Amino acid sequence: MYVSMKEMLLHAHENNYAVMAINCVNMEQAKAIISSASEEHSAVIINISPRQMKAHGHPEILAPMIRDMAERVMVPVAFNLDHGSSYEDIAYAVQCGFSSVMIDASGFEFEENVRRTALIASLAHGKGLSCEAELGHVGMANQQDNIKTDLYTNPSQAKEFASRTKCDCLAVAIGTAHGSYPKGFVPELDFGRLKQLKETLKMPLVLHGGSGAGDENIKKVVESGINKINVCTDLFKHGRQAMADAIAKNPDIDYMDVNMAAEEAMKQFIKRYMRLIGSSGRY
Ligand code: G3H
Ligand code: ZN
């Protein structure tokens, strides 16, 4: 089923679990994601960022393909523009047939973030799409000073933000970051703040930077109110490693078999993650 994120995230919110949102740039990844979701009886969100779209994604080809693949399975599948920032990128995603968009104006001050988000939420809702927004700021894992507590999401500000913008789900900053953390580093997350955000907002909450946070942290964020977890780096690493291993094992391996090795490794990773965050067996 090809759907927006709205209903699936409300279901996750009401039943205290989270749905994976996985970045995808090609057919092999889309196949791995959708078949994992189908086999796990889980909802799933396929993400693509503007950078990924421009570098390799071809959204005008990916969107109809993902829609077609989604319509062949019984579980809900959404296609979401991840970290959309310019109006042009977001309008293009809408035109290509995405079922959801994220407007990330978290780099702007509060009023400007509200203004930009409200505009995109109204555009998205008018077309039947869901809209994700971000308040506070989730930085990059390789820039430690970006994981600053003063960039964490403020609960009372978040309440005002959600009611003024009408976003369907909100990405919050509680200590995770995008990309690979330094070796051995496990982020310390602000679970108290997360619980307060959930109690105040009573809506689906999103965690960005789902890679490398550690199983315990991930289980605990779900218990504390996260309903969508974005994962990119770890999935790409699993696919790349499987390709490297397959080539090392047999330098003459067929190109198709290299892709299939990556697809299988990504599936194993996704299915395990779905069980960890409680989305398996819900559909
Ligand atoms: O929006 C994408 C994500 O937040 C992915 O972060 O690469 O750290 O998993 P990650
Ligand atoms: Zn992100």
C-alpha cells in the first residue's frame, strides 16, 4: 500500500512503537526495504534527501517505481522527502508523486521556522501528503560541538510550533547526530526531555541520526515516545560491506551478484531493526 506517513505514525504513536525511515537511492535499496517490510508485516518509510536526489536519486523515476512496488505489498509504505529545505525541492517532490515531505527549517530562528513549516504543511496537506518538521537542531556526528544541549528541542516552544504549523510529526533534538560517531562513542540521550516532549505534544515524534546510537538507546527512545527513526549511514555501511566482502571472496564475481549480496545484507539489517523498534507484526 502506498500511503502518506500520517496514519501509520498515528498508529505507532497510539501503540507505542516506531517505524523505520530508511534512505534509499536506487531500486536495489527500494527492493530491500519494501520486501523487508512485507516479510516483517511492518510499515516502512522510504526517505531520500535533496542531496541524494541530485547526486543519484532520479526522483521522477524512483517515485513511480516505489509507488508501484508499494502497491504490490499489503503493508503501508510511504515515500518521504528527507530534510527538504528549498521550496523548489519540495514542490518537485510533490510533483514527482512523493507521499510525504519533510521541511527542515531548523537552522532558522523560531518565527522563520514556523513561517516556512506552516507554508509547506499547508501545501502538503492540500495535495494529500503528510508533513514532517524539525524544531531544535540535529547536527552532524563528526562535529561533536554540534551535539549541543542548547540546540535540543524545548517542550513548550514545541507545543506552540506544532499547533501553529500543523505539522503531522516533529523531529526533535535530544542528543543524536547524523552520520558516524567517533569509534567507541555512544551518544548520551536526554530521555527526560523526550518524555516531557511526548507528554506535552501528544503527537508522533521523530528521531534523526538513528545510526550508531546503540540498541539500548534505541529501545529506550521508543519506550519514551519516538515513533519514526531515520536510518541512513548504517544501512549504506551494511550494503557497502557486503559488496566489498563479495568482491574480496571472488574478484570475478558478476555485477548482478554483487548487488544481490548488498540487497540481502541490507534486508537482514532492516528486519533486525524493525524487530528492535517494535514495528514488526503490526500489519
Ligand atoms: O535524515 C536522515 C537520518 O537522520 C539518518 O541519520 O545517517 O545517522 O542514520 P544517520
Ligand atoms: Zn536526518
